[in-house]
Amino acid sequence: MLPAYPLVLAASQTDGTALANSTTATNILHASGIPTIAGGALQVGSTIKVLVKGRVSTLATTPGTLTLDVRLGSVVVFNGGAMTLNTTAQTNATFELEALVTIRALGTGTSANALGTGKFTSRAVVGSAAAGSGGAGTLLLPDTAPAVGTGFDSTASQTVNVFATWQTANAANSIQVHQSLIELKV
């Protein structure tokens, strides 16, 4: 058996475009942080690690929810679920998203699939202390039982991307990525 070393697929220190005032699922990574995995490169047990850091701002009282997902091409292979946010307005609070997506099956069409879990840490999480008076809160993702994501074609090249969706369109609801790291352990 060969040792499994993580391979850095993409590391971006360039800001992604801020997503605000929208309820449309939108890519939040900078183009330099979106790698492509060659068709046939994945194996059962391969793990994609996604680490994204940036800032998030939320509307006071009724920010709604924020959903973060990881996609291979256009297919959602990990959906973190709708996260309820702090009803105390947050302005440019640091956030961290970490997701592990493990390949469960390979194949063409929609035969390949993966299971993902993750965590989101920020003062924007419900129950977090105010700035300067305590730490940020963490949500395990999804907040329900983990499930296998939508099937994809592992024989075709796939980009790895992170999307965000706000439930409430408001200029105060904003998320922007400042750093991202995507690794693959085959």
C-alpha cells in the first residue's frame, strides 16, 4: 500500500468576490482557488479537504440563513445545510469553513458519489459571544445526519468549488473569501 500524502490542488490568497444582497447560489472562491481534478484521478476513499477563510456580515434581528456547499463541476457533493445566524448584527466577522468530502463510489454519469462533513466557525453563529468578550461559535455541518451527496461522473475532469446562498437578500448579509486551500488525499 502506498502512503497517502495530501496534494495541494489550489491555494489562493486573492479575495473572492463578495456575495451580498442575493438569494442565488454563487461561487465565492477567486478563480485562482478553483482547481480541476483530472478524470479518473479519484479513488474510493480519496478525500478532498476544503479550507476557506474570510469575513461575514449579517443583518440585525432577521439575517435569515446561510448555506455553504462544495461542488464538483456543477454537482453539489456536500451541502452544509441552512445555518441559522446570530440575530445580533455582525460586521466583517472572521469565518472559517472546513469540509472533508470522501469519495464513496466511482463511475460514469451519476454513479460516483461522496459523503461530506464540515464545520463553520464565526461570531455570526447563533450563541456566539460579542466581539472582544468571548470566542466565536462553531456549527458542525450538516446539523443533521451526514448524507451522500448528488452523484457525479468521476471519469470526467471536475472543478472543485464552494458556493454560498443567503436566505434573505439584504446588503447587510455579505460573505467574502480571503484565503482558500483545497487538498486531495488519494
